[in-house]
Amino acid sequence: MKPVSFKYLKPTGLEEATAILAEYGAEARILAGGQSMMPMLNMRIARPSVLVDINEIVELNYIRASDGAVAIGAVTRQRRLGDDDLIAAQVPVLATALKCMSHPQIQNRGTIVGSICHGDPAAELPAVAIALGAEVTAHSQAGARTIPVADLYRGYYRTTLEPNELVSEVKFPAMPPGCGWSVVEISRRHGDLALAGVVTMIVLDGKEIGQARLACFGLGKAAHRLVEAESMLTGQLASGDLFQEVASIVSSSVKPMDDSHASAEYRRALAAELTQRSLSEAIERAKQGATS
Ligand SMILES: Cc1cc2nc3c(=O)[nH]c(=O)nc-3n(C[C@H](O)[C@H](O)[C@H](O)COP(=O)(O)OP(=O)(O)OC[C@H]3O[C@@H](n4cnc5c(N)ncnc54)[C@H](O)[C@@H]3O)c2cc1C
């Protein structure tokens, strides 16, 4: 199929882009890397009358340190997560997530911010952003507002962004020293979107778990934090029994959906298995971090 006809606009600055969005409102859609938008246009799932291509806004192509966080601009490609020194030093979980995602050709075009704004429930980056406590900055002609990624999703592919808003950047807080992390998933083929996945970050306090942050993807209408699991882990000694107990709580608390790829019941079973794997991997990394 071919897309419906649309007006194609290519602003070169943020102000010009927000002026276009103010003029056309819900008639307009933003095009970033196009790796989700182009299929949606071709299948006529998206039928904008105006397509706002933001790729010429070169000021939004960056990865930089910003007040204890790493800020990433809206046209920065996903592949940069794999070869950037700042990412490797401060938010290495992003490079791990990239290894689970899609294919190099898609990562060469797809943007980090685009993946977060798209809000696919099975995507890795929204879950990593939520586990890290990342925030996006949304711009409109009325000004800018900051939204925690944890508050960005309000359902299946639905966000709290207004049609006249453009996300200019996402800020990932630097991971604390000694933080162990893990991103694990099951997908039918490497590079496919996940059937289910879990992200874990753990900081040890002596022998106990001082801090635990967990989020999941593919296990509900949107990526979300696993708060109950976090509180069960905090202040405890890591053990196989504890991880099993936490995994069972995660499995019974998530609300996965049935679809053509897997049943909800299978996804629940994956949630338990992946939680245990993710906790074991993160704790091993945390132990190495604690001794290095
Ligand atoms: C074969 C294939 C395999 C894939 N596998 C995976 C995978 O394993 N994991 C995964 O996470 N993804 C996967 N994807 C999706 C891919 O990573 C997309 O790149 C990503 O979901 C969207 O990023 P984009 O820059 O291409 O955004 P686009 O496709 O351009 O836009 C996506 C949506 O976000 C909105 N948007 C984009 N940028 C902004 C902005 N700055 N402000 C406000 N709204 C914005 C757009 O309007 C649109 O609604 C796959 C895609 C394909 C084709």
C-alpha cells in the first residue's frame, strides 16, 4: 500500500518545527528515523495531512553530559549508543539494550527519542528509560516541559504528549558507581521486537541490595516499573530463593496480552524466567563493580 497524500515539511530549527506543529495540530505527525513511522504511513495506520521531518534540525544531534545525566538529542541515531564513550562510562545499560534491538540498518536511521515517543510496549528503550528514571523535554510554542518517561505512557502506543509538542531530548541519569545492570528478553528471532523483557539495575550496600530498579517490556500496554519487586529486594541479601519469590510476584502482577506471537499465559511464564535471569546477571555485575 502507499501512504495517503500529505504535505511534507522539513524545518531546520526547533522554533520553526514548533510553529508548524502549532499551525497544524493533530493533522501533523513528526518523522524522525522513520523506522516505525514509514511502515505506519505505508499501511495507512497513520494518515497525517502534514509530515514534519525533523532530520534537518542538526542542533538536536548530540550526546552530551548534563548535570549528572547524559542528554541525547531528538535526531541522534540509535547506533550511537553502541560506540559512544560517554554512554559506555555513564549509562552502559543503553549499549546493552542496543544489542537486543532490531538490526544495524534500522539502528542507523532509528532515533533514541523516536523509540521512546513511539511507545511500543515491546521496545527496549522505554523500559530502560523508566528503570533509570529518565526524562524527556517536550517543546511547543507555549514553552518547554519535562516529563519523566515513567509518566509518558497512557496505553498501547499512547503517550501524554500533545499533538503540538516535539520532544527535543531525553536525559538519562548517570548510573551510580558499582551499579550492576541487565537487559534480558525473549524474541522469536534476533532483532524482532521482544515477546517479553526485563531491565534490572542493582546497587549493593555491603552485602545487601541497597537499591533496585526494575522495569519490564512486552508485559502490558506499555513498559512500566516493577515497584513491588524493587521493594522486596531492597535491604535484602541476594539469594536464589529471594529471586524466585520476586519472579513469582512479577509474573502474577504483570498484565500481558494475547496476540499472534504468544499467549498472555506464555508471557507470564517468561516474566518469571526473565526476572530471575535479569536479577542474577545484574547482581553478578554489581559484585564485580563493588570489587573493582
Ligand atoms: C524490522 C524492524 C525491527 C525492529 N525491531 C525493534 C526492536 O527490536 N526493538 C525496538 O525497540 N524497536 C524496533 N524497531 C522499531 C525501530 O527501532 C524504530 O526506530 C523506533 O521504534 C522509532 O524510532 P524512529 O526514530 O524511527 O521514529 P519514527 O518512526 O520516525 O517515529 C515513531 C513515532 O514517534 C513519533 N516521534 C518521533 N520523534 C519524535 C519527537 N522528537 N517528538 C515527538 N514525537 C516523535 C513519530 O511521530 C511517530 O509517531 C524495529 C523496526 C523494524 C522496521
